[in-house]
Amino acid sequence: MFRSVKEDIKLQFQSGNMLTRIILVNVAIFVFVKLLFVFTTYGNVTQIHTNILDFLALHTGAPKVYTHFWGWITHMFFHEGTWHLIWNMLLLYWFGRIVGDFLGDERMLPLYILGGLFGGLFCVLFELMMPGSSGGTSMAWGASAAVMCMVLAAAMTSPDYHFHLLLIGPVKLKWIALTMMFFDLIGTAGQVNTGGHFAHLGGAIFGIIYVVRLHSGQDLTSGLQKLFDKLNNRQTPIKPKPTTKTAAMSVVYNKGKDSKNFSNEVESESFQTKLDTILDKINDHGYENLSDEEKDFLSRASKKD
């Protein structure tokens, strides 16, 4: 049984998209840490817990904010509470699918990391500079800032996409994103997890900045994309950036048999009209409600060179 579970997880990690991999890494780290607690109960549990937080979390004050530099990355993959993990992963799945569909799978991990870093920076600055903070003695962990980055990136890309909320019905994505930002904003005036709310706002602001710059032709994730390609020994070129809000995704030609015919189709006015229609349909009804022909067209469009 355990071997089967291992193979299933391995298959999902290898064959799944980047969103799936990010979720699996978050869950794997959470499970590992909890099992570590279980099998070390014979020792000083409090000390073990402190050591794990000290190692994986982001420290907000000197000297550990510098000496534990890996915490800038590890903190966004580490969750201590079960509901903290579940809520973040659900939000990441719901909104990350939209980002992946519209902006491309290759941008998912760089955007997740940059959103988390921006949120971490907001948290550190608050703890060091704002009245009522810990003065840099606290720590931060969780994917919330990176998730908020995804939420706002999705809302900026497809603001009229409908979510069907329980007991409420269909709600446009832009209103969900603005509501989440509003509660984080008023949370900065509270006394509970104030630094965390600043981190969430930092991630959200980066999501907004990213899509605005992407529409202007500047992809802020291109550096990390190149780095990850190099680490994976791939020479995949960075794809052209979208220049309009309507077709907010990279499009490259397919080098297959139908590339010539499809290239001619792209040059026609009907291509953009058809693409706009499909994107509007995704906004109104979701990607899963596209026909097979529309999904095939969108897939070919996303591989246009």
C-alpha cells in the first residue's frame, strides 16, 4: 500500500502542472514536520518545535533576517496549522488555475516565489518600523502572501470570471479579490497577526504590479524563468509577453504539421475574434465548460511561435 501511495505521489509530481507541484511540496513539508513531532515526543517537544520554526520561518529582525537567508524562501512553503494549510492550498488551487490558464504554467512558480518575497519584505518592514510591532523579534511563515499574489493576478487578468460561492451564488472574481484585500487592510489596524496582514497586502500589491507590467510588455518573472530553465538544463526561450488585457497569455507557434496553416489563421482578423470569444466564455462560465474544439484552439494558440 505504501509503495502504491509513493508511486501515486511521484506520478502526480512528474505529470502534473506547476500548480500541482507547489501544492504537493507544501503538503509534503507539513506532513514531514508533523511526523517529526510524533516520533520525537520522547525528547523536549517545545525545543524541537522552536528549532523547526527557527530554521524554516522568516525572521523579521537582525541578525537572523540575514544569517537565516534561506527563510525568505522556505517560509512560504511551511505551515504550522492544519487549517492554515488547507485554506491556503484551496485558494491557491482555485485562483492558481486561472493564472496558469491565462498567463502560462511557466510563470506559476516564479510568480509564487516573487509574491511570497514581496509579502515577506512588507512583513519585515512593518516589524522593524511600525509602532506597535514586535521590533523585529517575530517570525513569519505560510503561503498566504504568495496566494494573495495569485488571487490579485487572477483578478487583474480575468476580473469578470465567475465563482459560484456557497449560499451566495455567482460572484465576479474582482469583487472576491477586493473583499480579501479589504479585510487584510483593516487587519493591519488590529492587534492579531498584524505583520501577517501586511505580508498579505504585499503579495497582493505585487500581483497587481506584475499584471500591469506584463500588459506593458515587461515580464517580471523572466529572470526566474531563465534561471529555472538553466537549472533544468532546458533552453526553452522566454515566450513573448501579452500586450493587451484581452489576450493576457503568451502565444507561440507550434512547430508541428499544422503550423503553417495555423500561422495563416493567426494572421487573419477572425483569429483574434475567436480568441476573444473563447476568453470571454472562460470569464463567464469557466475553462471546464469550453468545447473540445475550443480547448484545442486555445491549446494551439498558447503554442504559437
